[in-house]
Amino acid sequence: MSADAVAPNGSEIAGVGEARVRICEVGPRDGLQNLVACIPTARKIDLIRRLADAGLKDIQIGAFVNPQAIPQFADIEAVAGGVRDLGGVTLSALVPNVRGARRAVASGIDTLVFFFSVSRSHNLANVRQTPEASLAALEVIRTDVLPGSEATLRVDLATAFGCPFEGRIAAETVLAYVHRVAEAGIGEITLCDTVGVGNPRQTEALARACREAFPEIAFGMHFHDTRGLALANALKAWEAGIRSFDGALGGLGGCPFAPGATGNVATEDLAYLFSEMGIETGLSPEALLAAGGFLRETIPGLALTSALARAGLPVRHPFPEHPATEGPSTRKIR
């Protein structure tokens, strides 16, 4: 690869070095947080191990949140303890505040994913504080919680494409918050389409604007498939130079504090998209589908929304044998 084929942050630019993308599995967190039934701890650990066996090297195992707000993660410390021995896998977890960050560090989490919304109203509904207060908490985590640990910090900007209360978010607003986060010394930022309102043109424009304005930042994308545009958005983000994407097994997920939000882009569909284009993900489609089957066994009645779970992998079928006939066919063609 030539010297000018790499952005200042070391990532590959669009059109050059297209051989690989990174897919971060958020199913154990985003995929489970809306479920009414709490999944047994042992089954969560088993799921995470199956995801690792499928080739996933980045897995978000849950969230360090108040269990009264999201009971699904009352056992997050036990889950972390049950998968800490996974070699070669970066274990991440969502942290909304300083307390959650301290718990995550104590549990040996590799990457803390701190999140806040660029929409003031959604941040108030979601974490009950303003974006400015979230930025203040981020600074405390960076300066008081992380030093002395081996954990890294990623920031997710929620509602970067649109808010259920405020509508479309201007790119200038997103860029302003990216600037604030970059000023705090954060090197990895993920832009989140929390309610699935983004479109391909918007995605490409926002991705290019962010990468041009902040070449030192490694950007990722987190898409929800609420209106069926997640894969199209992922493709446009990739064309704009993004090489990191979140996905959830089976297309599960949704934000409890975002009315109308539905599942994430499915990990297996993302993997299939890129692999069919000759772009390496390191993932086994067969193992991902098997992990989806394990989820259905764990949660009776669970519907997976991924196209691959519905249609399966392409197979070559035997050509049907028909009796030989003479003359023009009388079969109607539609």
C-alpha cells in the first residue's frame, strides 16, 4: 500500500486497501436490552462464546447501568467474569455515567463505550441529563477513572442522524459535538442512527464531513434498520471510508427511550454484504446462523429479522427434471 493510501489515523481510505472491515457485535447489549424476559447469566455467557467462535473479535457484552432502569443487565459483573478469559477478543460495555465506568473498569472490561445524544431532548429522556453534563462526566471518566487501568474509551454519539423528539439533526450539530469529544482526547467515535431515520446520501455526506474535519479520529457507524435502509447506509459509509460497523445478531435491538426504534442492522447481513463484495470480515456466516438458532432456543417465540436468517445462505439446487415435450410450451409465463 502506498504512503498516501492511509489516513492520518492509520485507517484505510475509501477505494484503497478495501480488504477488511471490523464488525463489532452489540447483540448481547443492544439486542437484549428491550426484551421483557431476563436471559439467564449462563446463557448470556454461552451466547458471547458462540459469537467469539463465529470470528467476532469485538463484542459488547452488556451495559453497566442501574438494574432498575434495565433489569436485563443486573448480572453484568457475572457475565463479564464468565467471558474474561476469551483470548483475542475485545470485550466492551456501555457506560452512561461515572459510576458505570468505575464498575466496568473493576470488571476488567477492555473498552468502555460512553454514550450521549447530540439531541438534548433525547439525552434528557435517556440518561436524564443534558449533553453538556454528559461531556462533563466524560472528562471525569477520562481523567479520574481510566488512569491506572488498561481500558480504552470509545464514545458513541446517539441520534446523530435524527431524533424522535427533534427530527433531523443538522450535520453542523454533530460536527460540533465531535469537536468537543475530540478535544477531550478521545480517538474513537461512533455515529449512531438510533431510530433508523438516516438515508444513504445523508450517511455518505456525514461520514465524509467527519473524516475530513477530524482525520485523527477513527469513526464507526451504528445503524438501526427501522425503515430498511441500514445496509444501504452501511455501503455508503464504507464508500466514504468508514471501516468499523456495529451489528446485532439476528437484527435484534432498539432503544428503550426512543419511541418507534426497532432492531439493529443484523451482523450476519453485514457480514454477507461485505463478503459478497470481496471484503474480509473474518466472520463465519454458518456459525453466526447457528448462534441465531441458539438465541431462538433460549427465547421461545423470538423472531429474528435478518435476511440471512430468513433466507439462509445461497445453495445450488438440482435442475428439475421434466418430461420431454414437443412443440411450443403451453405453460403460462408470468
